[in-house]
Amino acid sequence: MVAAEFRDAYPAHATLYLVVRNYGPSVAKNVRVTFTPEIPDPNPEKAERSVIPYLKERYGRVIPTLTPETELKNVYFSGRAGEDDVFVNWEDVPDQLRVTITYESTDRKQSYEDTYDLDVALMQGETRVTSSRSIEKQVQEIRKALQGIQSAARSIARRHDDGK
């Protein structure tokens, strides 16, 4: 079974991955992934920094072999705070998307077609708890400690230079 889903790109904020994964126990052959509506070209002013060309290139051709548990991950939603601090996608891709995946069994005797309707809004309703032991909190503490060390090192360097 090859499936498509949006997945939170935690610990990145306001970012979603589009994930295509082989959940089945065997190899999927000649995998084709299509989108409705089609993924558009990026706006020219964003083209250099856009992930859209990577999506289009990856899924624009047949994937000859997708082994079990292999997942293909691409940034799909890159949120920027818009009006009223509501996050909007910087990428010019649709928030609602139908992903159709066709593939064959290892022996190519059976063909499959699976369709997944994905919606960014469903993922935006997620809530989470952050504890003092979370990665974010630990990084904040490490940052604070490093700033203290940096300040002390500068002070020592100044005193050393003044003593010459």
C-alpha cells in the first residue's frame, strides 16, 4: 500500500511535508504520483527559493521501484504570518489536493490505484504541549549558557589585551 499524507515538520513551525510512503510489505513498481489540481509553476519572483520545482521533478516521472517503508518527503506548506497573524503558504500550491498513486506489484501482475484527498486546514488544527524537557526549551537554555560563556570570554580577552 502506497499512501500520501501531509505531516507536520516539527520542530519547524508552520511547515508541512507532503509524504508518499510505501506502507506495504513488498516492493511497489512503476509508481506514478499525480495531483489534482496540478502543482503550478512557482511565481517567477519566488522561483529561486521555491520547493515547487523539486516536487514537480520528483513526481513528474515514474518511480521505478519503491521499497517497503521508503518514504519520499518534500516541504509542501511553508507558513508565513499574514494578516491577523494567520499563517499562509509562501509556496504557491493549493491547500486542498487530491493525490492519485498508481503502481504495480513486484511481479507486475496486479495494478493498484489509490486516491488521497489532503487538506492543509486539517493539519493546522493541531495543538501541542511543550515541556521544560522539550528540545526547544533545552536549546533555549543552551543558547543562554553559550551567550554567558561568550560574554565572559570577551571580558577576559579585553582584560588580557589591556594588560599588555
